[in-house]
Amino acid sequence: MTDQNPDAFRAPGGRPSPDDPSGAGSAGSAGSAGGAGGAGGAGSTADHNQWLRDLPGPVGRFFAPVAGYGVTISSIFRPTVTELYPFEAPVLMPRYHGRHQLNRYDDGLEKCIGCELCAWACPADAIYVEAASNEPGAQYSPGERYGRVYQINYLRCIFCGMCIEACPTRALTMTHEIDELVGPTRTGLIYEKEDLLAPVPEGALEAPHPMVEGTEDGDYYRGEVTGVTQAQIDWVREHRPDEETLASAHPVPAPSPAKEAVH
């Protein structure tokens, strides 16, 4: 009769196989369990003794009920750092992102051309733009189109500034002022174009009015238009004699046409 390996009848985990005739696996498992239990009991006793040695003394137990107020009590004697806003304006960083503003050119025409790039770039879907075509008697911006409807929902806006980077004409910028964007209703936090449009520059005219004579939209983009001309003032006086900005309009010479480059 050949010798048989007793481990061949032992199932995983030390349990005896049903084919084990001797029950050696069961005995081995019991011995292993007993050894582990003895080692665990010794470790638990050592941990318990260490916990008893770490107990606080009489002084520690006396102050234990108020130990959690240590930071609070120490802060009572420190100077206050509360900002007195809105009575004192806070110090803002140079690149602070404030409320949005729709800018104008120096003659009063609007810079927004209704391209909707700001709305597409907004990650929060907070901007809504509707464009319309400029007409001969209703020229609001240089070029073909202008922003007829412009809305910013400040319930969604995260003030990331991505709309500013997307604007091709620098029509949309963010002011360096703190505006309390709060209100009693949700609709009050949806700013319309009239709320965002910048004031008319000093000496300029309120749109609509024709572009400076002899210029194109590119001349406006390059900053060659520096103010309103006498022809624009006369047009507004003829079509809108009650316009309030007529009293403060100061004409400037029209820019000379750019010379074509000689190749």
C-alpha cells in the first residue's frame, strides 16, 4: 500500500475534505484556531493596559467638559477682522470680475454686432442674444447687424469671463465695481440690454444714427472714430429733435480715409 499525502484530502481554509478518512484536517484546523485565539487575547490585554495608562489625570478630567471651547475662548481676546461692508468698500483685486457691461464707440454707436459668440461660449447658458439688421434710418452699430435683445441671467452666471474672451469687438466687458445682484424676485436678476448698456460717452449721441461719413465697420474696430461729427448731429436733430444728448454733443473732424497700400 502506497503512502498518501494527508494534505491531499484537506479543503481550502483547513477544513477536511469529505474524502479524508482520518479527519486530520479537522484537527489541524482546531489547533490553528486555538493558536490564533491565544495570540489575539494577549494583544487585546496589552491594548487595554495601554489605554488605561493614557487616561488623563485629575487636572485633565476637571477641564474635559470645556476643552472643546478652547478655540472660542482664545478668540475672545483677539482683534476682530469683520469687514464692515457695505459701509466700507472692500479692497478688490485688479482683475476682479464684476457686473457685465455692453460698451459703445466714441460716437455713441453700440459695439455689439449680435454675433452670439458670447452666448455660445457661456458654460452656464446664462446669455441670450437676438440679432437684427441695421436699417438706414436705424443704425445702432457699425456693420450689418446689432444686438436687438441681450439678456444675462445672473441666477446662472458664474462670472468666469469666458464671454469676454469670445467677444470679437470688445463689446462685452466686466466692470470693476461691486453690484449687489440681489432682488425679491427671480425675474429681477435677468438683466436686459437697457440694464447692461454703458452710458453714452461725453459729447456723443444716443443711437440710432448713421455711421461717421466715409468710414466702414473696420475703421470703428481700429479705433479711428474718436467722436461724433457734425453730419451725425444734424441727422439726429432732423429725425429726433427731442433727443437729450443733442445739448451735450461736441462735433469732431471726421477721420481721413485710409490710403491704399502701393504694391
